[in-house]
Amino acid sequence: MMSLPDFRDPSLLERALTHRSYLNERPELAIEDNERLEFLGDAVLDFVTGAWLYNRFPELHEGRLTSLRAALVKTDALADFARRVGVDEHLRLGKGESETGGRGRATLLADAFEAVLGALYLDRGLEAVQAYLEPLLPDEVERILLEERDRDAKSTLQEWSQAERGITPRYRTVAEEGPDHAKLFTVEVRIGDEIVGRGTGLSKQAAAQVAASDALRRLNV
């Protein structure tokens, strides 16, 4: 069973596992929450999974590789990775967040897992992230292919847009509403300069899927 990675600078791992609700209840602590590391980890995750898929499946075209990567970095997949390495056990949450089920919330676990990857990148570089993340990928990709989970609305829109218009759709979060434990996100999707869809969900990923479905309906795809 895998565990959290070893760090030269343990404070980076500590920050990656610190949710903002923990600091909201402890304003005297002079440390950051994990949101900036999550941002960095998201970018590193996209690169590492993209490079791994590129080398693993040389016969697949760009659209299918993109849809596979999207399925690999979905909230549910990342939350499963987080549980497998023990993020849920070590996550530092505020009492209120913990009592309302935060430790088992997929979006929170996925964000923390991305933050751990961002922290590992800062601590030991890209090769360390690759060595840590890549062993988690084969089983998940096998399940995705078996269940055809890469054939979702975002993937379908991506393949259509690349084939018909030669460009990739872009997603942007335009609104966040509600308390931390029940936040609603609104996402819009553009193809070029045109807003083609809009959606709302309990996570950015879910909202993006709704936006993609909206776009497919409007475009008669």
C-alpha cells in the first residue's frame, strides 16, 4: 500500500494537508492553506498524466488522449488516489468541516491530493512527482477504458471542437456561491471567443460537465 511521499522540507507537506477551515479556526497560526499548492499541483498533474498517456498509448490520437487524461484527473479518481495514499487520514480540517463529513468529501480530497503533488514538485522536482504518481495510473486507466468513462460530455465536446473547428474548448469558473461545505460553482465554456455553454455544480469539475452538456445541446452535437 502506498503512503504519502517523503519530503526534504516537511513544512511543504504540512501546508499541502492544511485546509483553509483549519486556519479559520486558528488565526494565530502563521502558515498558508493548501490552495496555492493545489493550483500548482493541478498543472503538474496535467503534465505528468499527459506525458504518461502519450508514452503508454502511442496509437491513440490527440482527442482520445485528451479524454483519457480528463477522466484520469476527475474528482472521483483523484479522491480515490488520495484515499489510497492516506491523505484523508492526515488532512488538517476545521472542527466544523470535519463534523460535516469533510474528511470523506471527494472534492476536498482531490484538491488536497493535487496540493501534495504541488508540494512534492517544489520539494524534489518533476521526476519525484512522476515516480510517485505513475504507479497509481495503470489500474485507473484500465477501469476507465473498461467502463468507457472517458466518453463524457467534456470529452465529446473536445473531440467535436478539435475536428470541426480546430481548437480546444476552454472552461472558466465565473461564480462561486455558498458556504465551504456546500459551495456551488458556475462554469462557462468557450470555443474561440464564443460562449457555447454554461453549467452549475457542487464542484468545478461537475459544473464543467454540465456546461459541456449544455454546449452539446446548443450546438446540436
